[in-house]
Amino acid sequence: KQEVTQIPAALSVPEGENLVLNCSFTDSAIYNLQWFRQDPGKGLTSLLLIQSSQREQTSGRLNASLDKSSGRSTLYIAASQPGDSATYLCAHGGSQGNLIFGKGTKLSVKP
Amino acid sequence: NAGVTQTPKFRILKIGQSMTLQCTQDMNHNYMYWYRQDPGMGLKLIYYSVGAGITDKGEVPNGYNVSRSTTEDFPLRLELAAPSQTSVYFCASSYTRVGYSNQPQHFGDGTRLSIL
């Protein structure tokens, strides 16, 4: 069964700190992995998509890495800001053409 | 661009009532999906469609039905609402099969449904 696990479930940091969110998956044959942001009461916003042929992708203060052999991905957020407070979800493709999601990491950045 | 539009945004139902959650997309996407998200959990696939007239069950289809008569619309029907169906429902669409291409999946803002 394809499973995605995200650790920690919740994280609280002071503003300005660099942080890492972790995602592990059981299917080493994934084609790509995506990171999403979900704000309370809102839908999902795609942040980064890493192809299996890539090791990392960067967008502004965000950097995502992918290691298929170990079944792990990380999302690095530099110089965190209160506006980064949200739930971050990782997901990869499933056998039905859907996305298999982790439960998410709820991030709180305190001013 | 409207993207994926879901209606209603909020709804409270009584046990045993029926309703249809509407989803429409204006991106001419072939693939459409319905997910549900329970508190503190990831999204789970209810039903999906790979094109007009073609639908199939996902991981948690019991208690739901779908239809896909047009490319744009993919409504989700609850026939006999039960408390276990209290959740946030997300509709999504994509041009190709996600996870096997570099095309992203686009999500609506969700429908928050409570069954009392």
C-alpha cells in the first residue's frame, strides 16, 4: 500500500528561523513529488513539484529535495515569516491517477 | 481565470437528507477528482473521472455517487447523509494523469459539510 508520512505533525518556531519539514513515502517508483500549502478554510496551493530525475527545486525562500532511494523528501523554508503559517502537505501520484497525501505538518511562525 | 469552482462553500445537512456538491472547471481538463479531508488527516480519493462519461471509484466511495456528462462538470451526490460524511470535500482537475507527468493538479476551495 502506498503511504506518505509527514513528521512533525505540528511545528512552532520564532520568526526568522530556518526550518525543515519532512516527508517519507513507501513507493520508490514515484514519478514526482509535490508540496502544497493549505491555509485554514482554503484549498490547496501547489508550492513545488520535483521530478524523479531531479534532486531539488527552489522557489524563493523554499527549497524542496527528493531522494527516491531512501523514500524521503524535505521542504526547507529559509528565514521564516508569520505569513508562512499554514499546513504543508506532500503528495505523490497514485495508481488511479490521483495524489496520495500525507497528513500534513501544521506550521506556526511566531512574530 | 476561474480554475476549479465548488459550490456551496458550506452546508449543514440532517441525517438522511440528500444533496449534490457541484464542481466545474474551465481549463478543459480531462481528469477530475473528488477528495475528502477529515480533521488532521490527508486527502482521500472518493471518485475520479478520466473524461466525460467515464468514472471510477477511489479509496472511500461508499455513500457517494458521481456523474460526468460534460468535460467541465463533475458533481458529487450524497444520497443518505450520515454523520461519518462530515468532512471537507475538495474537487480537483488536471490535464493529464498526475504523478506521471509534470502537470499540476488544480484544487477548488472546498465544501465544508456537516451532518447533524
